[in-house]
Amino acid sequence: MLRTFNCGVGFNVVVAQKDKDMVMRHINQFYNCYEIGLIEEGVHKVVFENRMNWLYHT
């Protein structure tokens, strides 16, 4: 399934918050563009659970 269908979010662009609107306007001229997250400073750890092994086929 991973070889046939696009199961990801596509292309990601990380920009400063002050540049977000300009960058999204530009990209939206060519492709649909959506904001999917925000990077914030915090005290919590990032924990990955139930992730697939994308590099190796078993």
C-alpha cells in the first residue's frame, strides 16, 4: 500500500511565523497549501508510538 498510495502529508515547508502568510499565498498559486502545525518551545518530550518501519520491507 505504501508503494502505491500517497500515505503522507506531502511536502512540508517550515517558515517563521512572520513569513507564513506570504509563503502560503505564493504556494497557493500553484498547489493547495495548508498550515498543519506550530513549533513551540516546551518542557515535554516527543514520544513516537506505533510507528511503521518505512525503510525496510519485511
